[in-house]
Amino acid sequence: MGSVRHDPIYIILVLFVLALFCFSQLINSLAAIGEVEGIPWFTQTTAAVSDKFYTKITPSGLTFIIWFVIYVWQLAWIVFAHVIICLKSDDGSPLYVDPPIISPLFLSVYALNLCLNITWLFLWDREELIWAMVVIVTIPLTLFFCIFHNCWMVSKYRTQLDRHARKYLIFNRLLVLNGLGVYATWTTVASHINLSIVLVYFQGMSQDTACTICLCVLAFIAICYFLLEVTTLEKHLRYLFTPWPVVMWALCGSLAENWDNGDRNGIISTVIVCLAFVFLVFKIGLTVTRARQHSRNAYLADEGVDNLAMTGKV
């Protein structure tokens, strides 16, 4: 069987994603600076809008340095997606084609995510906060699609990856899966902050009630996700660890900014942080146990094949 040739659609898309990512970083930088003479794209900084529409779950300014981590991680996997164009599989095919873990569909949806990211910045700057909320809710949805599509492709080609592309699998987990996990989790939390702003400033709800609703919804999502990642989706999400540290970071930032003894929302935030820590510890323990079982089963399977081969020679 001949080797598979390069996929021009993948190459075009991965180059487009890199260009779009660089453009999004330019827009993010301009949004952080605010009004710039000669570049009338933004009228104020993102931080200024956040301060203007403060809620009791808005994190401290220092918390937002996580965006630096997010974007560095995104750049890392995008570079990885370029590097694998130059690498070959055992049969001489380009590694990204055989197996196609990072697919053109994956890249297309991620490109849509970057467009949504840029759109949100302009809506936020113009204080179109209801539309900004709609957009920021779709951002993590596109990322969850990318995560689950990547996990599905890994599951589909798991045997091939384990035997012939182990390093590819490891880098995919480290850079792609967990990089998207950081981004998706943070934007999920951010969407709830945006929701609290809409409830307070556009629906006339009290700060306490609006923030309680948002925190309870976030807690519900966190619990549902945990139950899925340790049961039905465990084998797919086994090596995705970043969501829980991000949840803890975000809510600790909120507590640092808004802590008030006896405050209901502070108590709920503290409970979620504690749950996230417990979930992370449980997740690590479960992953270690399942990984050992998988390695042992793979070893026994290889031993069985070797014994069968030896028997056939007799």
C-alpha cells in the first residue's frame, strides 16, 4: 500500500488559522490599549468596560493574566500543527494525514472561534453587552466541539497511535487537548460573568441575586462535567486536566476582589473552589489507575501476539 500524499486543504487551513490567530492578537492588544490615535477601532479599554459594569463575581485585574497563558498555549499547538506537516509516519505518509487527529473540520471550527473572539472585543468596547453575552457563550461551545472532535479522532486511531505515533499522541494531549481546555474553561467562566452583567444592568436584577444565579449555573455545569469525565467520557477526557485549575484560579480571583464575611456569593464561590480541588485530585488518581490498567492490558495483548507467533513457528 502506497503512502498517503499531503492534504492541501489541511495546509491551507492551518496557515489561515496561524494568520487569523496573529490578527486576533493584534486586535486583543489594541482592545487592551483602548483608543489609539490613527486607529479608531476601540474607544476604551476592555478593563474600563469591566470596571464600569462591575458585578460581585468580577475577578481582580491580576486574574486576567491567564489570557497570556491561554494565548501562549494556543500558539504552541498551532505551531505543533505546522510541525507535523514535515513529519512522516512509519509508512512514509505525512503524520498529520496518517492519522488525521487534527482535521480540517477541527481547524475550521477553531478559525470560527477566533472570529468570535474578535467580534466579542468590538461588541464589548461598544457596550453592546447583550450581544457580547451571546457571542461569548458561543466561544466555549466551539472549543468544546474542537475538544470532543479531537478526542473522537484519537479514540478512532488509538491503536495506531499507541504503536506507531506515541510521541504524536503525547504532544496532542499536552498542547492541543489541554490548551483548548484552558481556553474553553476560562471563557465558560467569563460567559457567566457577562451574564451577571446583563442581569444586573439590563434586567434590573440585584447584584446578589444575579451573581447567585450565575454561580449556581456554573456549579451545576461543573458537577455535570465532572460526572461525565469520570464515567461516560472518561476514556476520552482522561488526560484533560486543565479545567479544574482554571476554575480555581478564576473564582479565587473573584474571592480576592469581592470577599465579604458571610456573603452568600462568597460562600458559594468558596464551595465551588473546594469542589474543583477535590474533583482534580480524584481525576488525577483515577487517571493514574486507568493508565496503569491500560498499559498492563496492552502489555498482555502484545505478549499474547508474541506467543501466538512463536507457536506458529513450531
